[in-house]
Amino acid sequence: MANFFSKRKKTTRHWLGQRVSAVLMLVIAVYLASVLADNNFALPQLADLAGNGLVVVMALGFLVLFDHGKLGFEVIIEDYVHETTPQHVALFFNNAAAWVFKILTLVVAYYIFRGEI
């Protein structure tokens, strides 16, 4: 019986995580679209905005995007890979890929923020 409740709690947390990340991506996308529209999509003005926090917002958007994708792939893997060992391997690589992309996002954002890219 305890296993039933722990699995249900994980499922609820997973479902809520997907919904929250979807709303965050929507808010970030609307914000970035408004910033781009205000600057007529001109690259020199956007380069000036990069130092004013636009890079931070874009990095946050990518971090949320990769987490949302990881959660979505977890659902697909758990639904369609039924054998335990392949499922654990696929989930491991899913998590590893998400972390690699998140770390790369932070590294690239750091260099853009410093003006080196």
C-alpha cells in the first residue's frame, strides 16, 4: 500500500512540474517576443540588451525548456519501455542529456553576458 502512495505522489509531482514549466515557458516567450518587437528585431539594440538581463531571461527559458522536455521524455519512456533494465538505461540517458544541455546553457550564457561571444 505504501508503494501505491509513493508512486502516486511522484506522478502528481511530475504532472505539476510539467504544468508549471509549460506556464513558465509561455511567460518567458511572451516577454522575449515583446522585447524583440519593441526593438524591431534589430541586432545592435539586442546586443545592448544582452547586458541588461536579456541573456539571463533567455538562459532561464532554455533551462525550463530542457527540464520540460526531460519530463515529457520520462513519460514516453515509462509508457512505452516496459522492461526494467532498458527503461532505467533510457531514463538515465534522458537525465544525463538534460543536465548536459542545462550546463551548456549556463556556460554559453556566462560567456555571452561577459561579452566574449
